Amino acid sequence: MPNITGHTELVGLMAYPIRHTQSPTTHNLAYDKNGDDVIQLAFEVDNDSLKDAVQSIRALKMLGSNISMPNKTVVHKYLDEVDEAAKLCGAINTVVNMRDENGQVTGKLKGYNTDGMGYWQGLKEEGIDFKGMKMVLIGTGGAATAIAVRGALDGIAELEIFNIKDKFYSRGEEIVDLINKNTNCKATMNDLADHDLLKEKMHAADLFCDATGVGMHPLEDLSNIPDPSFFKKDLIVTDTVYAPRETVMMKQAKEAGCERVYNGMSMMLFQALIAIKLYTGKDTPVDYMKEKLG
Ligand code: NAD
């Protein structure tokens, strides 16, 4: 139980619905461990109340706020500045009340997207140097876009994006266009129904990510990959899903002999730890957080 005093500072979480969130557990554990007199609280905020809620970050001198659905793609309208990757993604999950040279919050609000940063930090922590790698990414939603943009900015050489031909497909075409115009990465958009092409690209890739939610409830018995022969042994395989801890796709990869297979837990942990660093300037001990959060 945090010792809340007149000095305690506030970080928010603005989303709707939000009561199921794990975020305050993670944040408050980290603030406590780091010796920071800070707490995070979750607030039910939708698009209608977002403008007032963001203004309250300034009025209450909060350190900032995490932002989740349905506000990620809207909140930029109420901010003073947006980080480059968040701008390219068109989505913000962290709003920071910028500090002056004396460490005081200024009321100037800057938006970031730490989802993409979290994914790539998770790979770095595993000792994986992804610069120059060829990647196959399934998905063009929020998580996939954040991963694609940050990866392209940070040195992924080739990005083959696949998606089903649903409402997200055209978003994928836009992202590919943005990446090709704004980074050194060569990105291509492909139809996930073309299994021959998917297999060819997966055999030529160094890194694979499924960022669709196929593999989690209610699609927990499914995989986007038809069978284990799509995986080669040295492919680094990642899933953004963290519940269940092992998806059908991850089982297929292990069956094919892949040794480096990771779920979405590290992305979730590091997107939080990067946001916490943006709010407080502190690094949180990673092993401690992994042990406590399981
Ligand atoms: P989203 O709704 O923005 O995007 C969904 C994506 O899945 C789209 O590309 C869509 O075309 C695709 N899709 C939907 N149904 C499909 C199907 N039946 N077959 C194939 N593709 C299908 O969702 P999002 O926010 O990008 O989340 C995607 C996944 O990433 C979810 O599992 C979510 O839990 C996970 N996620 C994890 C983290 C983390 O920190 N680990 C963070 C964000 C999201």
C-alpha cells in the first residue's frame, strides 16, 4: 500500500473501458521499487471527455498519463508536441508533462508511443541486435503499426507485412508508404491469404512477429500459420499475445525446431517501463518486475 501524502504525484491512465487493466499494478510496483512518491490511477475517459481530461494533466500538474483505447488516435489534438514515431503510427499511448531545467512540470504536453519501443526493447534484452534484419510481420492494427514504424526507424532493413483483406488492409498500405518515404527500410504489403508467398518470405526472414490477436481468446485455438514447415530453425519468432503465454503459433515454431520463441509479455512490460522512465527519469530493475509480475 503506497504511503500517499501531500507530496504524492499523479500519473493517469485514460481509457474506456479500463477497469480490467493491469497497468496500475505494474506502474505502482515500479514507483515503489524506485523510491518515487508517485502513483498511477485509472480513469474512465472516452473521446467525449478526453479534452477536459487532458487539460486536467496541466491543471493538476500531473506527471502525465497513459492513454488507451478509444483515445490513442485522438489525443494528439490536445497536445503541444508529438514524437516522430507516434506521429507516423498515428497513435499515442503516453502523454508526458514536460519538465523545465529545475525538474518542474511545465504544462507542455508531449505524446509518445511506447508500444513499439517496448517490443524492440524486449528483443534487445534478449541480446538480439535487429539492425539490418529482414522481418515478416502479420497485422496492420495498433500493435503491428507501432512495431513496424519503430523497427523501420531503428534499423530493420526489410519489412514484409501481411494482413487479411479486412478493414485494416488499407491502413497497412498507408503504413508501408509512410515507412518507404520516411525511413531507410524497404516495406511491402502482402495478402495473408497468399500462403506460398508467406512461406517464401518467412524462409528468407530473420525475424517473425504475429501482431493480430489470433491465438488469444476467442481465437486461442487458431494460428495464422498453416503448419510448422513455414518456420526455419534459426528464425526469431515473436507473438504480441501474452495470454495464453504460449499460442498455437508459438507451439508450431517450437515443433519446427525454433529456439528463440517469445510471447508478448516483454512488450507489455517494457512499454510500461519506458513510459515510467519518461515520467520520472528512472530506470526500473527489470528482473525485479519480471519476478513480481510472473
Ligand atoms: P487491432 O484491433 O488494432 O488490430 C487487429 C489486427 O488483427 C488487424 O491487423 C486485423 O486485420 C487482424 N485480425 C483480426 N482478426 C483476424 C483474423 N481472424 N485473422 C487474421 N488477422 C486478424 O488490435 P491491436 O491493438 O493491434 O492488438 C493486436 C494484438 O496485439 C492483440 O492480441 C493484443 O492483445 C496484442 N497487443 C499486445 C501488446 C503487448 O504489450 N504485448 C500491446 C498491444 C497489443
